Amino acid sequence: MPLRARQAVSPGYPGLLETYHGVFVNIMYTLKCNMKRSFLNKPVNASCQFFVQYRQQDPAPMKPVRCEITPASIRAAGGGSRPMPHFQVYAEIHSTVCALDSPLTGKIRVDECSVPIRSIELQLVRVETCGCAEGYSKDATEIQNIQIGEGDVCRARDVPLYMVLPRLFTCPTTTTPHFKIEFELNIAVIFDDDYLVTENFPILLLRSK
């Protein structure tokens, strides 16, 4: 029994969005079937959830980003006036435009640090923005955390960054009239006294080769 359904298109939406499971935004698709039977028999109902995934597009151009994390850069970004240890960390992301089927890669290097380091972590964060009558609500939640360095790492030595994106909790960066789904990457350096410094990289996720 062949089945064909016409896709409903709403103003401002290009078509079906990719399946996505978030905190405040969920995009799910379900097929429901109802079979009515004779008067004395109950109807039979069944449902099946399916995933929507875009076709792969041509590869996007690489957009590498490099930065140095120092006490001066943290203060310039509004990190407060609390006394900080002396440190200089170099970070590099190979591209902030990322294919969902490819890992995020880069490297980090601790050039100088006056205190011991406890841990270096790579955090993937989703930012969901929802519209309502009172305005917009914007919430960020961490969906993946990978420890890339444990203990007081060697100085002047490149540490590779490598993160595979989780399928259920990521989707192409999406903007609609009523909500947005965006993603960010944080590099967090935790010192031995629990002092934490982070560097944030907004990233663009695409379904590309």
C-alpha cells in the first residue's frame, strides 16, 4: 500500500526542519495510523516516530579561529577584577563552520602558567532562543563535555582537540520566526585552586560533506 503525504510549508519556514531534541525546543515527527473496525471491535491505533535529516550539501569554506587566553583578555571580555594567576594559553579551532558528520578539531597549548593546572575541558553548548508575547527567552545548556587534559599539562606542547558531535542533541544551526537553535564551543582551563577561565567560540553547524 503506497503512502504519500504532501509537505505543509508555513511562512518563514523552508520546509521540514531536522529532528532535534532540546530543553525548550523539540522537533519531532510521528506517523499515526488508525484502523476502524466493525461495530463490536475496537479500533486499532499505531504510531511510529521517524527522523528527518537534510541531504548533504557542498562543503562549506573553512573559517579557522585563533586566540590567546591571558588575564588581560579575560578582563577585556568582562571577566571581573578578581586577582588571577599569570598564564598564557594559545587555542586554535580549525573551523568554526562545521559539518555535523565530521568532528570538531583544533589544538591548545599552555605556554606559561604560574600555578598548577587541574584540568582542560572542551564543552559543547546549545543556545535556544524562544519568542513569546513578553519577548524572547534565551537559554544555554551544556550538551557535551570532554576532558582533553588532566593534571598539570606540559608547557609549550600542543594538545589536540577532537569532539564528535552527538546526533540526537545537535542539528544544523536553525533560525525561524519563533525560535533559534545555535551552538557554541567553550575551552575551559581549571586551575588547582578551582579558578576557572573560559574562551567562547560561536560555531555554525551545517549538514555538508
